[in-house]
Amino acid sequence: MSQSFARAILVFFCFGLTLNGLVAQTSKFKVALDAGHGDHDFGAVYNGHIEKNINLAIVLKVGKLLEKHNGIEVIYTRKTDVFIDLIERANIANRADASIFVSIHCNANKNPAADGTETYVMGMSKNASNLEAAKRENAVITLEKDYKQKYEGYDPRKPETMLGMMLMQEEFLENSIALAAKIQDNFVKMLGKKSRGGGVKQAPYMVLHKAYMPRVLIETGFVSNPVEGARLDSEEGQNEIADAIYKAILSYKKDHFDGEDNSDSVKPSQRVEELPVPPSPAKKDTVIKKTEPKTADKPVTKGVVFKVQISASAKKLETVPSNFNGLKNIEVTQTPAGMYKYTYGQTANYDEAKKLLQEAKSKGYSQAFVIAFKDGKSVSVQEAMK
């Protein structure tokens, strides 16, 4: 081998290493920030404190902190006082392929003494206060043109009409809970705020339903409370809230995007206040208190595996064909949040998985979708196909 040829190979090899390094460095964590309300939609207004302005101020402050990091890209649903449809807010995040979606709001109550923060993930709830909060935020769609057609007949006064549309986002629930718990914990520990309900909440927010990634909605405080409202409308108060949200996002990124383990931390999914209502509603509210995931009895399948998730329920069913419209090869797993996920079939071939999906849909599971695992660990379908 000539020296010039050897040098050429060495240069090519080094270039390849450099290129790989650049590719790795350009893999950014994308944060979609949503400032609730805007323009003619003022949100809650009390004592001169206007929700739409407070939401935007906090979002811009969170974004400014995040933008200091080279590995983070920030996407805003709005940066000015404009009105954005709820479905468009989610679509902005979807088109950007955002890693997480964070919608920021303020709370309000006829009782001026009400105070504290709440952080929500997408889910059905029978809790009256959760439903009222969702109804209030979802009512924004009535300000949109042709909302009945756009939202497929969804009635914002009846959140239960969203039940049939929820299963597709079930795969993001655990990560959504993890992010929400970090935010809520920071509000309590860093700011001394009251955590209403004692943990992460679930409610049927339309803006969360339409976003296809881990997503949360934050009620930063009550503008209807004279003291808390004044704090929310102050530069200092907004800065401290923004810092708490920013640090929670960084912590989530470290745990779920950078691949670093944080085994000493409390598992946020054990702190969920409520479960989504299953397709056959339970007779009474279900409250989760430190439910541990069950260990699988069979060995972990190595490599990439695709399955079809057909349903999720708070009730465990026997995996016999008669319980699943004649489908065989049904498996059940329990999530850390206490839900039972039912999957149909198993294959290492994505095309075969699509055939299984069609079979499931032909049996009446119209909301079924493909999920993926690598060496027994849940991954996105896109990652598995790589």
C-alpha cells in the first residue's frame, strides 16, 4: 500500500468519525411551548390580571432559558398576541416533530381564596373539578370558525365525547406523567406552591389530545386570587415559574432523551392521581397509590418486535378469544400507572405488523395502533424501523 493511499484512507476514516459526531450533535431535543389563549380570547380576567398576557410572558421566559442550550430547539405556537386554533397549536408541534409539548395557562375560580398549581396529562376523569377545568379551556373552540366540523362533532361541554379518540395517545402517557411530575415537584420544592390534588392530574384537554408526543398542560396559579394573581402578573413571579418549568424540562431531557439513568429519583408514574376511564366505564373513581409494575414471567425477546395495541383498561381481562372479538395471541401487560395494555400478535417485520393491525381493525378495534419494542424496552415505531 502506498503512503499516499494510506493517508487518503486515514483522512476518509477521520472525516467519517467527524461526520458521525456532527450527526450526533445535531440530534436536538425539540420543545414545543404553547401560550394559552390570545387576541380576542383573553382567558381568565380578574382584578386587571389577564391570563393570555401572563401565559405568553411565561412561555417567552421559558423559551429564552431553553434557547441557551445548543442541543435544544424551541418551537412556539405563538410569540405575540394572536389567536391560534387549538388543533393548530397541536399541529405546530406535530409538524415540528417535537419531543415534548408544554401548554401554559392560569387557573381561575369564583372563590378568591383558591390557590395553587395543577399539572395535567391527557386522560378522561370523573373528578368534577378536573372536568370543569377542561371544559373551561376546551370552550375556546367555540370561537373558531366551523368548529363542529373541524372537531368532528366534539362537544366541549361534554368531555366524555372524547372517549373514543383517546387510545392513540396511550403510548405517550407514562412519559407525559414523568414530565408533569417533574414540573409539579419543582413548583412545590422550589417555589413553595400548593399542589392541588397532591399529584399529577388527568383531564380531557383538546389541545393535548391532538398533540402526538409526551405533553402536559400547566395551570401555573389562580389569577382570581388577589395575592397569587398579582404574583403571576409580576416580572419576579413569572421568572421564578419559568425557571421551575425550565429546570423540569432539562431534568426530563436528561432522563428520557439523553439516555442517562436517574435510578435514585422517585418514579413519577407512581404519583398519578387518577386513571383514564376505560371503554367500559368503572362504577366508581379509581385512585392510584404507588402501583408497582408487574415483572413479566417470560424472558425478554431480543431485537426489535412490533405488536398491535388494541385497548387499555383499568380492568384485567382473561386473554381468551371470546374477550377480544375472536382475536388470538393476545398479551396483557401492566403499566406503572396501573393500566392494563392489551396487544395482539408479535412480529419482527413491520409489514407483517401492518397486516396484524388491519386484522385487529376488521375485528372492531378501529383505534388500534402499532407499537414497538427493542430488547424488551418500549421504543417509538420510527426508532424501531431504523
